[in-house]
Amino acid sequence: GLMPHPERASDELLGGMDGSLIFKSLK
């Protein structure tokens, strides 16, 4: 779909640290 790699998208938008927290919440 639009974001095949949520992990990479979060890394670009939030710098990785915050992205990891959001990615864990989604999981």
C-alpha cells in the first residue's frame, strides 16, 4: 500500500527513536 515499510517511514519522519515507540504501539 502507501507505506510498505512503516519502520522506515517512522525513521524518516521522527528520526528513529520516536518512530520505534509508535511502531511498537501499532504492533
